[in-house]
Amino acid sequence: MNLENVAHAGSLTELSGVLQTCQAGAFQVDFFSWGFYPTSPWRNYWHRHSFYEVCLAYSGAGRFSTGAEHHDVGAGDVFLARPGDVHEIESSHTDPLGIAFWSFALRAGQDGPSPGERGWWSGLTDTTRPTVSRRIGSLASLVTALAEHAAPVRSGYESVLSGLGAALVVDTARAFAAEDDLCTRSPAATRLSPEVAAMQRYLADNLSRPVTVRDVAAAVHLSARHAERLFRHETGGSLMATLRRMRLDLGAALLLDSGPSVTEVAQACGYADVRAFSTAFRRTHGHAPLVHRALQGTLHL
């Protein structure tokens, strides 16, 4: 869990005023505080917040109380006080509790989840979910990384801290979410294989050059037959048909610029013969290249 690294994350407190906001999915996240308690006896008495407060215990033992619930907590536990929850944390005197903590609010924008929609955020927003969890995921690593980037700040820190902050919020919510709320369609179901993705990139990078199926197959270390079969299976089209479409799409875009001649556009699209380009363009787009340029790509029916 890398909890031993969290024990040295005292510079996490330096994030106050540095990392104040980020975007996590459809939510704007506003951070309010960052903190670190070393392993010495302590207690914060009953109180409540208007935001989420999260504690990750890296050492020792203690008790986390919220409302009428009392939980023994220790290293490897993450515990959550939701907005309005009256809560208290008390460290053990014989085995003092060490924690890193962070607090934030979520604001859903216009494109946020619809009422009743559930996802990773439900671990935070659903008040029936637990307030203590041992499913800390990457929280220890994220806290450590945030602390490392907290001080001194260096050029580019905004992007780094924003990404780490968003990951921290999502992993925090996941720790308390139901498994059903975390299920989503696997990207692998629609993602192209590395070989087909590489073949598509090869086509895009060589639109102006002569290209054969053998050339594309060699770029991914497959036989021409295997490459063609794999590409057709995953994309629904052949390599050469895809190449023609990409070339003519490029031609349509280049023609919107009044600078290059049709001959220059044809050459940029891999056509040595401007007549062959014009014929293929008319067959695909329904009008000649010069008409496409004159209409600026808009055809009124």
C-alpha cells in the first residue's frame, strides 16, 4: 500500500492555496484543506463541515466517530465525513494515529450526472454508504505524489497537481462506492488492437506517399494477408478503401484553403494524376474539387 511513504508526506500541507480546484469527470472539485498529523496523541473534538473531509491512516490506531457510530481505525483505513456529518477523531495514546487528510466539495456542471444516475461519485454522495473503508486503491501513492509536488512548486505544477487531484477524488469515492456503481463497459470492447491502431496511424502519416498493403503489414510485422484480415475485422473496411477515404477527406479539408491548387492538393493526397483525384473526389463527394472549393464544403440540396 506504500503507507510507509505516506509517513513522510508532511509537505502535503503545502498544497493549501496551491491546489485549489480541478475537474473530475463532470464535477468541478474545490479543495479546502490539506493536512498531515504525525504519530503523537491528539484529538479533534466533535465538529462538522460543509464539505467532504477524508483521512488516510498510515500508522497507529484510533477511533473515528460519526453520529452514533464509532469505528476503530488504523493503518490502511480511509475514513470519510460527509457534509453535515458531526464527527470526532481520537488517537490512541499508546499507539498514536498518524493520518494524511484532504477536504473538498463537488459541484456538478450542466453536463453532470442526471438525478438517480450512479457512478464512482456515489461513494461520496450516497449517505447510506459506509464511512470507513480499507479499499484504498492508489490513495497512498497519490498522496505521496501530491506531497512530492507540493513544495517547491516547479514550472508545469498546475497540470501535474490538477491530474493528481482529480485521481485522488475519484479513488476516494471508489473506496466507499458499491461495486455495482463502479461497473462500466470495458474500453477493450470497442478499442482497436495495437496492431490495427498502428496501421491506421501508418496510413494517416503516409497519405502523400505510395502505399501498399505489404507496406502497412510490414510496419506491424504481419503478413499482408493477416494484416488485411485483422484490419477488416476490426474496422469493417479494407486497408486500401480506408486509405482512399482518408486521402479524399484530407483533400476536402485542403480545398477549403484558397492557397494550394487542385494539382497541389492531389499530390498532397497521394495522387500523381490530378484527373484521377478529381474523378475519385467527385465519386465520393458528389461534385468536382473546384466546386467544393467554391461552395466552401457546403452543398445545398
